Amino acid sequence: MEEDYALTQTQTTSQVQQNLERFSEAQVDQKVSELVQFLLIKDQKKIPLRRADILKNVIKDYKEVYCEIINRASRTLQQVFGLQLVEIDTKHHIYILVSNLPRLDGENLKQDDRTAKLGLLTVILSFIYMKGNAAKESDVWEMLKKLQVEPGKRHEVFGNVRELVTVEFVQQKYLEYSRMPNTDLAEFQFQWGLRATKETSKMQILHFVAKIQSKDPTAWTSQYNEAAAAEALSHHTSAPGDAGGASWGARRRKQSAWSTSPTGCFCCAMESGVRIYNVEPLMEKGHLDHEQVGSVALVEMLHRSNLLAIVGGGGNPKFSEISVLIWDDAREGKGGKDKLVLEFTFTKPALAVRMRHDKIIIVLRNRIYVYSFPENPTKLFEFDTRDNPKGLCDLCPSLEKQLLVFPGHKCGSLQLVDLSSTQPGTSSAPFTINAHQGEIACVSLNQPGTVVASASRQGTLIRLFDTQSKEKLVELRRGTDPATLYCINFSHDSSFLCASSDKGTVHVFALKDTRLNRRSALARVGKVGPVIGQYVDSQWSLASFTVPAESACVCAFGRSSAKTVNSVIAICVDGTFHKYVFTPDGNCNREAFDVYLDICDDDDF
């Protein structure tokens, strides 16, 4: 009788192999799929499962490989649905399915299919998180196929799987389903939706993955650090302007980040003072507390030196917003007055500061001042500008070229001036590049000062110009939807360019070999109309990655050499640090994640 059929769980490897050889892999997989569906259907009514029923209704002529089938089915139940097959009566061999899922409320899921659908949803959320918070649609379908959930076939439990995932889960805000940036064909990706972030957590999902793979959650260092940071932030969320957050902007929150040499640093202007960090490895190199400098709106470091330019601001400033103070941390003495060595005061707020070894540039809303620096500061030049509320400008750090760029008087234009060829005390007329039709929103020079990159407030295009000939070199497309660009940066050798925006995506473009960039499929068609032609001619980023969309960020390139891969670092105003490595073929993977505001070092920098 089937009830008395003895099924040993201690078959030798050779016995299992011999039994499996009687059937094809496809036949065994089919039985596994049938058993999984049978168990799920029976579990809908919460009726305990009898082994005799399993043998009679599913296993049938496959009794010799029952153990292998049940083991594979158990793994699928665990990985896809978060369900564990538990024997509650060893005498009569009666089983139940127990949920091992992290908490998900599933308020919008019907009661009769809640467990199964939440299981599928949890697997997808896990896959997205382990992929770096975004997963290609094709990768998700491939993962589900391996778990015997075919998106193109009607499932006995889920019905239309593709519709469930792309419509139902999306409408319920468990998932976000959006077109991937910089793809010619309609390629889509999945990310966590707002409901998922409310009903579960990254740490719960990571523990779920760890349990399935019998590992400790810390085995995934990057994901664990991110999950731990999210847990900490959920327990202590600082409001804008609190001491816990980094500042961005003179009247907003501001960070300065650069990685133009192997010894890159970035500075944070905060309500609680100033922090200075080393990038690789990430560590705090120094800080100025509130007692020393008060709340700070703007901070800029001269390369990697002891000199800082500070502008007061925020909720409790010690210094005025119309003054730029130079702080020399190498000077003797503990008090702030001992270390403040220079002060530049104006009639209007200072919006930006740029420094090089021999000059300091201070940007007001309608005027830019250039002084000799740091010995015996003398005003060299002043330039009237178009209304410049963001304090846009950039200064070439090269010893050979003293090029300064800022918005021109005409809307969408750039003004460039070579400070070395201009007579001190004169009001020189910089040469102009008509870069965009709309207002300039972002501008950057490469290290040698030979190329300038800019974007307008539309934020869809980045254009590069030769600073000598003023000719346009290339047009790069960030996307088709308007966006606010936070940052544009060149790699040290000008081979690549990165850009960040309020879309939560950091894009990487190739400059030395522009064939690496993606192009529209229409570019291969031939001649097109003038409007479409502008779209077709643009080049799309070769690689991209996502950061929290609600958090402004700056980006820069990490160290690179013949032996190391290319990397991009993104530093977000929410206190998170992201490092991604990319290859010329467009692969981009996260290498590091941390919360820099949690890193403290009392050593002086």
C-alpha cells in the first residue's frame, strides 16, 4: 500500500544517481513543478498534507527518485515562496507549509492567495536588492524561470505571472517598473516601490536571503552595510538643517566632492560645522566643530592642503554669509581666531569659492572676483555676469593653464577667460561659447583645461566644447525627461565623464573612445528629419547606476591605473557613500557602500 511505502532519506549518492539515470532531467523538473503546484494548492485551504496523497497524485511512477523530487521542490518553495515543508507527524507522515518570509503586510492582496503572492514578491524584492536596488526586467524573468515560474505561461497559482508582476504589484506600489535610461530598445527595470519600503526593510530581506543560502548576512558586506545604514536612519531621521545631515548649497544643503588625484577628498558643510573625508579608503580626516566655526553653508579645500575657505550660513552661523574666511589648520593654537588667516568681505552673499595654488575665485550672484592667493591677496580681476543664483563657475587646476569658466551674459552661453593672459586690474572681455538655448545649470572643465562640459536647466543634454577653438566636440544625452543636474565631472585623463541628477541615476560617458557610448537604433537607419536627427545624433551613457532619487548627490571618478578598473564615487546628501566599478562594455557593479556621517576620526587632517 502507498501509505506503507518506505521512503528512506539516507540513500547513497550512487543510489540516487542510478535512480535519476532512469529519467531525463526534463522529466524530473516537470515532476518537481507539479509537486510545487500541488503543495501550494493544498496549502490554500491550510489542510495538512499526507505523504500518501503526494505519492498517489503527483509522484506516481517516480517513487525511486521521490527524495530528489521532494528536495528540489522544498528548495523551490523556500526560494520562491519563502515556505518550508515541515513534517508535523512522523508516524503518519503529515506535512504543513510554514512561512519563513520577512514581514510584509500585503494589505492589498486577497486573503486566499496572499501567502503565495507574497512569497513571489519577496523573492523579486530580494533579487532587486542583491542586484544593487535595480534589476533588469529580462534578468528578473530569467531568475523566475530557473525557479520554474514561467512569465510567458499561465501559472496554476499565480495566473498570468507577467501581469501579476508588471501590473498588480506595480499598482499596489510594491514595485516600480520603468524604462531603463540610455537604452535604444524598450528595456525596462524593476525597483522597490513605496509600499515595499514601508512594509519590509532591506535588513529583513537580507536575512531572508541569508537564511535561504545558509549564510550570515554579513557575508554580503556592501548590502549589509547599506541595510544597517537604512535601519539606523529609520530609527533616527534628521530633518533638513539638523546637525545629523550634511549641507547642500549656500542657502540649501551643500557638499563639495572631487577626486581629481589619487589623494581625493571631499568636504561637508553642516549645521554642526565642517567634516573632511578621504575618499579611498573612506575615512574622516578632520572636522571643525560648531564651537569653532558655527553652522556652515559652504566649504572648499585647496587641493589636499591645510587651507579651507568657509562661508557661514544655516541655523546658527558664527560667520556672515557675505564673508569668505580662510582657515589654516596647520597654525598653532586651538582657538578659531588663531587659525583664521584671511577674510574677504562683500556687500552680497558669497555663493561659491574656487581655489588654485596662486588664486582664489569668489562668486556672487552677479559678479565674480579673482584675487592673488594665499600670500598678500590682491584683487586681480572682476567680471560681471548674468544672474547666477547657483554660483556656477569652474577653475582649471592645471599649472599650465589658468582657465576660468562661468555663465555668459546671453542666456545659455558660457564665458571663458585665461587668467594668465589678462592684465591685472582690467575688466577683461572673456570669449563666449553659445552652448544651450536655456539657462546654464551645470559646468565643468577637464584637468588640462582643454574641454568644457555644460548642461542647461532642461538637463537632457550635456555638451562638450574645445576651449581653444570653441567648437562643439560631442553631445551626450542623459535622458529624454527634464532633470536637475547636480554635478558633471571628468576623469583624471579625460577618458570618461560622469553626471548625477535628481532622477537618482549617475551616468558614465566615454570621451576618448566615444564608440563605447550607446546610440539610438535610428542612427543606423540613415537620414532622418531635423527634429528627430538631433535625438539620433546624441550619444547615451555607456554605464549607469542608481542612488536614492530623493537625495541630491555629487559624483567623481575614483583612482585608476593600468592594474585597476574604472570606478565612480557618488556622495549623497543623506550621508551615504556609493562606489561603483564599470567596464568599457557597460557593465556596472557596486563595490562599496557606507554611511560617511557615521565615520569619525579624532585625528587631525
